[in-house]
Amino acid sequence: MHYLPNSTIIPIPLLIGGVFKFKPNFSAMRRTYRKKKWKPDKTQYRANERIRIPEVQVIDQDGNMLGVMPTREALEKAREAGFDLVEVNPTANPSLARFMDYGKIQYEREKQKQKHKAKMKKVDTKGVRLSMKISDHDRNVRVNQALKFIDKGHKVKVELIMRGRENKYKQNAIDSVKEFITDLQGQIEEGEFIIENAPKKEGNRITALVSVKS
């Protein structure tokens, strides 16, 4: 007998009235589902009444070791001192707990998570296009556009396209892009302004790449 995938219906021949007939084997269609094992969050601290062990080693808010004591007594002492009792090392024997501001710990953990997310955030390159005859108003519009991209964590590619006879004035085009970058840099209030690629000619274009490192 050959074993087939669970989804396959295996016909079983039955002799009925001298003729073989086939009956589906529905048992072959059964599937087993395994429960996912629960994994505790190792970064989650237990605090106060959530510490459900009989005794703990205790360190006070100043770092002084108070020794081993019943968890209820340790919690009372922590509250008398104006702090929470936080289990900082559950693998110790008995667990190590400390007088701390639990709300502050939660805040710092959330802050670290946000920083980590910001680092993991995908960085795109956004483009801003200029021209040789761009007006001051349009230049300011492009600067504000670039600032919005930078505020979102993106890099900005500055591009100036030279058309027809404008190709003879390469240096003027480069100077125009440099002036734009200087204006943009002057608007950056936080972070390190980085010119990743200085203005250079690529065909009939002058391009540059800038970013801000927070």
C-alpha cells in the first residue's frame, strides 16, 4: 500500500453484489494540529503582587543587599520606601528583587523599542528636481519638500537637468545645486547633515545625495 498526502481520498474497494465498488476513506483526510508552545517574554519584569514565589533576595534602592526574606515582607518594605518590588533576576536562587520605580522601567523599555524600530525602518531615497532657471519661490518649495523627506528619515537626491545650450554651463549648474544644498543644510535643526555624494555631472544632469544622521 502506498501512503499519500492527508488531503488525498484513498478509495477502498468493497465487494457488493459480486461487483467491486469504491468507498472513500475519510479517515485519510483527518489532519492533526499541534498547539504552539507558549514562550514567556524574557524582557518582561515581574513586579509587586505578580512575584508569586515565597521568598526573594532583596536589594534596596541604594544598592544595599538586605538578604533573603519572604516576598510579602519585601513588598511591604519596598512600599514603605516609596518604590515597587521588581524581580530583576528570576534565575537566581532565590530570585533577586530590587526596590525600583517600575513605571520608569516600563517607560525606558518602550523608549528602547521605539529606537530599535527607528533603526530598522526602511530608508528610501527621494528625489528633488531643480532647473537652471528656477525661481527663488520654486527653490524654497523644493527645500521644504526635501525637509519633509528628511524628517521621515529618507535620503534626498538633488537633481538638476540641463537642456540644450544649458549643457555649456556645467559649472553654473553645479554651483546651483551646491547653493540648494547649503540652503537645505541651514534648515536642519537636529542631526548631522551628510553630503553622501557631492554634486557631479552625469550626462545632462547634475546630481547629489544628502542625508541626516540622527
